[in-house]
Amino acid sequence: MTTGTRPSGAAYRRGGDGEVTRLTPNDLTTLLSDRGPAPMNIAAVLVVDGGSRLDPSAVVSALDLGTRRVPRLRQRLRVRPFGRGRPYWLDDDEFLVGRHLGFERVDSTEALLLRMAELACRPLPRDRPLWAAHWLSGLPGGEAALVFVAHHVLTDGIGGLAVLGALADGAPETPGVPSSAPTSGRPVGRGLRGPLRTAGSVRQRLRLLWSGLHDLGARRERPRLCPHTSFNRPTGPRRRVSLLETPLGDAIDAAHRHGATLNDVLLTAVAGAIGRSLADRGEPVDSVVLSVPYSSRTSTTAGRLGNETGVVPFRIPVESACETDGPARLLHVAQLTRWQRGRPRAASAAPLGVAFRALARVGLLQWFVDHQRLVNSFVTNVRGPTAPFTFCGREVTRVLPVAVTPGNVALTFDVLSYAGTLTISVVTDPDVVPDPGPVTAHLREELDLLLVSTNAPPLA
């Protein structure tokens, strides 16, 4: 069943502030990267206590109200002819919540995860705002789940969290007036915020570009390729999700006990789990390369979305991951990331964007991401709220993240902390990794090894 309400009045058709908002270079890179069999979507599941007892009309009304707080959710992406400027966001005069919202029933957490992955991999129609939501009722204990899916060009992970907060109860509405299309090929003035906002001195740009190249390994005379593994094969249109949850406080305590950060604990555990899983497959490796996104911002609002993220690859040793050496490996990771924390955030976005857009123009981007030897896996970590959301007056007990990654990385890890719980989604392509269970089990072993260890080696 699909239903919806059509808002009345021009106030419901506005996109924010009346200004034309073009895609930033980072946004454009994300859009051009969407060439593979699976769309570049990000998704989250909000599990709502007692949600199955809600009337569907209440869900429709809540989402209708929520989209008023997030102007971008009522805007379409318009593409200009070649040479006439970057794509831009424009109010969708035909916006209907019902065109984006569906209702279904599932009877178990396993069925929820399966449906979550299927919906995350479903392409979003380009003739409407780039998001969709599904209300899945019938879960054990009377719970229901809101599955929210958005194209990555709309926002990055930090922006996605702001969207979820705005869709939940209690967020203020974002005021705005209708936005209009540009009237010429390359208009200038206050309507074009992107070029003015990103303008800076040539010296600053060159410094940021050089810093980004360093983040990507240009500081080394002979950059090493990552190990070639059976997890690194071209991926298809499907994904599966396996969950691991642990108390957030325990993970933070373990990190501090070893003079490290939560991110260090996650990278150490993920690398160890990949190393153990490859050993099980008869593919022992001495290290793996994990790509970690770094945002240029630590928080944002529902009125400021887009992508402001770069990546940094970390080569992490795993040759003894099957032994009880978790603290020693954690120390090594902490030393690697400590250097990175003192550098400009998201600097790698500049050189990566230039390279990816150039590859896209000559039709080689998909070939490159399907054959790259730069990273083995991706690990995202978004810090969520300490207090739970509510939706339709009911508590959101869990938030489960998933991101669809293109190319030849068939095993990725999406992490979100929410209301005292650390949730790790192990995302796999079932055609490359038929059973994510062993990887998830090894990840649990690695986390337990770090969380229970009290023998912290001295920091250098």
C-alpha cells in the first residue's frame, strides 16, 4: 500500500532560501561516480517502539511535516546541457509524500535486514527528489521500522544524521521561499552560492591540494598497492547486511584505556576481522588497507547538506591477528591516526575529485573502480545523538546504517553510535561474499579482544 497527502499552498513547495544551489565539486564527483550496477545510496533504519500500532495516516503526516524541515527533500536535481554549468537543485512543484513512501509488513529482524538491503540498492527515480521511505510494520514486540534511503549526492553521513533528526519529532521547521531555475548558462550573483563560498586564494587551494595528495600516499616515494583478495572483485546490484551491536561506553572505555580513540578501536577490529576471514579462505595477508572518510565538518543542520568529505587510506598490519595481540595492533593504529588528526580535514576530496571527474569524462571511471588496488575496504563512523529520537511520539530504539559502495569492494563496514549503543553494519555483495556470518563473528572476536584487555602497552 502506498499513500500520501498533497500539501496545499506555495509554502510547502519551497526549497529553502530562494537561491539557486548548484552542486559543489564534491557533490558532482559523487554524482559522476554513480555508474555501476548498484546505485550510490545511503540508508538508515529507525526502529520505532510500538510503531506497528500507529495508523498509516500518522506516518504520512509525520513525514509530510518532516520534509518541511528539510528543504532538499522537496527539491529535484536538474541537469543543465553540457557547458552550461553544474547541475542544481530546484523545487519540485509536483511534490507528494505519497510518491516517496510505501507500507509493507515484515515479521522478523532478519526479514527487516534483508528488505533494508534491497531498498538501499533500488535506484531512485530522477524525476523527483532523490529519496524514498518505507514503513515496515509487524516486527516482534509490536515494533515497526522506517527505512529511509537517499542518494549520496543529496548528503554525506553527517548530513544524513541531520536529516534523520529533522524527520524525527521536535525539530524546528526550516523557513524558506520558492527557489527558481537559473535563467542563463552561467548566471552570477547571490543565487550561486557554491563558487562564492568555495572561493579562496590560489595559495590556499594549492596547499589543500598538496595536503590531500599526502593523505592519499603521495608523500611516499613508492606507494604500495593493497593486497589482492577474494573480497575485492567487481560488485553487482545486490547487498546483504549483518549487524553487530555493543555498548558504546565499553568501546570508548577500551579506547581510552589504551590511549586511543573509538575510531582506532574500530579500525583495529575491522582489520583483524578481515585478516582472520582471509586466513579462513586460504589467503593469508600481512596487512589490509582501510579507507576512512573524514568530513570537513563535525556537525551540520538539515538546511546545509551536500558532501564535504575526503578519505584517508590506512595500511594496518594483520599478520598476527589470530593471536592475542589486540592492544599492540591498537597502539600501531593509534600512532597512524594521530598524525592524521593534525592535518586539514577532508583534504583528499580535491585531488580525488579532479581524478574521478577526469576518468568519468573519458568513460573510464567504472573500469577504474572495478579494478582499483588502492583500498581493500571502507569503514565509515558517524557519531549519533546520546539521547534517543522519537517518531510520532514513540521512542526510536535503534538506528541501523547502510551505505552502498560501488566498485570492487564487496565487504564494507558502516558504524553509527546512537543512544549508548555502537552499531556496526557489515555490508557485503552476496555474489562475492555469500555468507557474511564468519566475518561478523570474527569482528565480534576482535572487539571482545580489545574491550576486555587490561594490558595497555605504553604509548610512544
